[in-house]
Amino acid sequence: MQHHIVFLERDTLDANITLPCPNFPHRWQSYPNTSPEQVVERLKDASIAIVNKVRIGAKELAQLPQLQLIALAATGSDNVDLTACRAANVGVCNIRNYSGPSVPEHAMALILALSRNLFAWRQSLLAGRWQQSGQFCFFDHSIVDLQGKQLGIIGKGTLGQALGERAKHMGMTVRYAQRQLATSQEPDRLPLDELLQCSDVISLHCPLTPTTRNLLGERELRLMKPGALLINVGRGGLVDETALLKVLADGHLGGAGFDVASIEPPPLDHPLMQALQYPNFILTPHVAWASEASIQRLADQLIDNINAFAAGHNQHRLA
């Protein structure tokens, strides 16, 4: 059997990254991007679909009888209806553990930039403050050492633990949020409210689920220590972004660094875009994962998953 493989969103991977060729007979077709209205038409003859953020649910599956596998070019799967896929006997596989160094390094870069107020210093320099001061230095913005501070991490998966190890090497104490359904207390975990109250930095590394959506609302943000930092390189929607804008505006938080938004790309009136007016807020465009090495690992694993499926093996299967 010759498989027909359709990649609906090739532009979600850097054009300079090499996609290996599947090792079985196939026909390959790719599109830079695909709108929701184009999904069924483009997949009508496909046996394997490669998607990143495009949504596929029961309505689309009912019109795609040839489809056998949805290969996610990402870890997150909230854009695919896994229950509908199981009912339609369509396999789903995802990418795992490919961005190990990149995401925690990005999170640490955000923590360092905020704790040392790098963006505020840059703005002062552009405004001519160094020349105006008449001295070898000036003291407009606070600088906070990380040594001796506590990092609270919500999500103790591979990436959360990797950030924790990096923070420990910088002299920080690391604690993790207690799992919501935990039956026993682990020594390095604290209940969420307690973690928020005693941490100098909070970093989010948990999946977005119905129970974690808006996990940090205004109540939780105001539980955080005055001057604490908030980092989200996990998923957009984990934080109530309107509430975040409010606590940044009134100075409760020392700063926040985000790599994700509830809508991507966010419209210009989005709360995170409005927050860019503050020098203690940093927003990067969902690129924490996107080092060259990480993207190449993703591309290699994507094709490995497809090769495994064609050979009759279950690799990184979600459905």
C-alpha cells in the first residue's frame, strides 16, 4: 500500500530544517498553512495527516474515511479530538522530549532578564540617562540576585525538572506544586496556595486542561509575594491574562515573562500585548522550544513516528 502523506502546516517548522524522507512507499504533499475550511478538502485522499495547530474533530473525521493516522508535529494535542479519533479508528501520535535544553534555558533567560531589569536598563540608556547622571553608573532600577531565592515550579515533568536543576546550580531553592489529586505529600512539593505565597519566582510547566485553564487568576496572582516574578513557557490559558495585566499595572508583581498566549498570534488589543508597555513584562512569540537543535529533533522524531506506524508499531501514540 502506498500512503498519501499530507503536511497541513509546513511553515510551523523552520524552512532551514531538514525533514527526513519516510522509509516506505508514499506520496508526499505539503502546504505552508491551512485554514479550518481547507482541512477536509486537503485531506480527502490522505492516509496520514501531519498537523501542528490545525483542529481536527469528529466533524472532519466523518468526512475523511481514508485517514489512518494524525501525526502531530508538536507535543500538545488539544487541537485533536482524541475520543473521536479512537471511535473512528484513527491513530494519533505526538512528539516528546525534543526541547529538553531549549525550554528551560528560555525560562531561565526570562528569569534573569527580569530579576536584573535588563529591559528597563536598556530603555534608560536609550533615553540618555547614563549621560544625564554624570557618574560611572546610576541606580534607577532594582537588581535582584537569584542566589538564595525560591523558585516554585507548577508541573514536575521533564521540562519543569530541567529548569529546577538549572536553578539549583544558581543557588536557588526549588519547590514544586503538589499534584491536585495527590494522596501523600512529597518533600519537595507544596500545596499551590502555599507555593505561591512563599516563592520569589513562579514558573509554569503544566499542560492546559479543563482543570488548569486559568489556574492562576487574580486571587492566585495576589497570593504571590509582592515583587515576585511569573514565568509561563508552558501553555497559553494557564493564566488569566486580564488579571495579569491588572496586577502588573498596580505593581504587585515584580515582573512577568511569557512565551505563550491564549490566542496565537494575539490581537493588538490582547492583554499580553497591552502589557508590553511595562518594562518588567517580556513576551516572546512561542519560541522557547525553537532552538535549531530542538526543531531538528522534532522533525526527526516526527518522521520516526510515521515510519513506526507504517511498520505496524505503536510509537508515541495518544490514540
